Amino acid sequence: MASACTNGLDTGFIELGYAKVAALGVVQGITELLPISSTAHMRIVPALLGWRDPGSAFSAAMQAAALVAVITYFWSDVRGMVFGSIGAVIRRDFRDWNFRFAMWIVLASLPIVISGVLMSPLLNACNTPLRSLPVIGISMITLAIILAIAEIYCDHSRKFDQITLKDAMIVGIAQCGALIPGVSRSGSTLTAALFRDLNREDAARFSFLLGLPAIAGAGLKEFHELYKAHLDLHGWSILAVGLIVASISAFAAIWGLLRILEKFSAWPFVIYRALIGVFLLVGAYVGFLH
């Protein structure tokens, strides 16, 4: 079914109700921070269950859940960046690692901020073509191939403390790919970090930390858009249920991703992405997914 609109904003999640949004919150929370595209799963699960598409506004607002999970899981890193940067400014020690790393993250976030603003009318429009199954399916397969190349040809030897501004900017530019449904923010940044020869665990850690401004910005922007669209109390309460469930699921997803990368590499995600991509393309062509 097509998504509903609230003053031109895609808000299909309202008609789903609390239980269905809670279920989708689990899916969203897990897939948002794994390199397998939450958007793809937000299209597949409702389609298979015969539910309404929750809409792009739901997916964007769920960034807040991802933000809570990342900050909580990597609290020692976040705390070090924030307080370390403040201390560096007070001491005027601008060569301090925490200060430099924080500034690199800010600079690396500019590409997706600019791209997101320019593409916003298309990304969140009702029935946007970017959320079509063929687009998502092709994106899933394309990044699966690129991630496979990173696994085959990169040596994964560099450590977190060897990250440079060049690394940050390359990963930041790659993050723009997340604006295309099916690519995945986690997938695009993790893949770029692997291409910079970071070891898998540190590549994932770097991916999450670098994505904090973009995740926060996307979530806050969507809340503002929903506020401007005059979302009623019922709609906000449904969204709150999804956020709570998604936050818990996203925290578990980070733990799972780091364990998988440590024990098996990124190949499970390559295979999974490719299979889901093919499933989406076949489903769209045959007609059992709409």
C-alpha cells in the first residue's frame, strides 16, 4: 500500500498503530546500524506482511534511536572527544588528538549535510521514486560488490590511532551514498574505511563515530519536519514507541556487528546484501512485492 501524507510528508507509520510500529522498530533498530540497509528492510517486511509502508519520515526519525545506541555503546570515545576537545581548547593545544579527531568528524560531515539539504525534497516526498524496489535492490547489490572488493584487496592492517584527516574526508564523502535508499550509511562508511586499510573492528568503530553528526542532524531535522507538519499527539506517541524499541535493538546490533567482523569478516553482510537485492528485484518484477 502507498504511504500516507501529512502536509506533504510521508507519515504512513501513523496508520500502522503501536504494535506494528514496535515490530518495525526492532527491524529498524537492528538494520540501521548493520551494513544491510534499514530502508530495504522497511520496504520488505511491511510488503510481506501486507502492512502499509511506514514512510521515509519514520526511517529518518529513527535516526534518533541509532544516535542513542551509538553514544551509549561508544560512550568512552564520545566522552573523550567532547571533554578532551574542551580541555584542548582551554589549553590552546590544538594538536591534541581528541580535538583534531573531533574537527575531522565535523569536516567529514559537511558533504552529507550539503547533499542531504539539496536532496531533501526528493528524499522525503510522498511516493518518492528513490524508495522504489528496483532502486533499493540495485543499491543493495552494488554495495555488496564494492564491500566484497574491499574484503579481497585491502589488508586491514591500520589501527584506529593511525586515522588521518584524509581518511575522515574519504569516509565522509562515501557517507553521501547513504542518501540513496538501499546503500546504507553503515555500509557505505564501513566499506570506505576498509578501503583505507583499517582493521575491521576499528573500521566499524570509526564508521559509527564519524556518523554521529549526520545521524543526529537527520533525526533532529525529521522531528522538526514532523512538528511543522502538525503531527498530532497520537502520531507522536506511536513514533515514541518505535524509538524506544529501536534504541534497544540498535545497541544490540552494534554488539553483533563487532562480533561478526571479529570472527567472520564482512563476508556475511556481502552475501546477505546480494541475496536481499536479488529478492527485491525479483519481487518487483514478478509482482509479489509492491
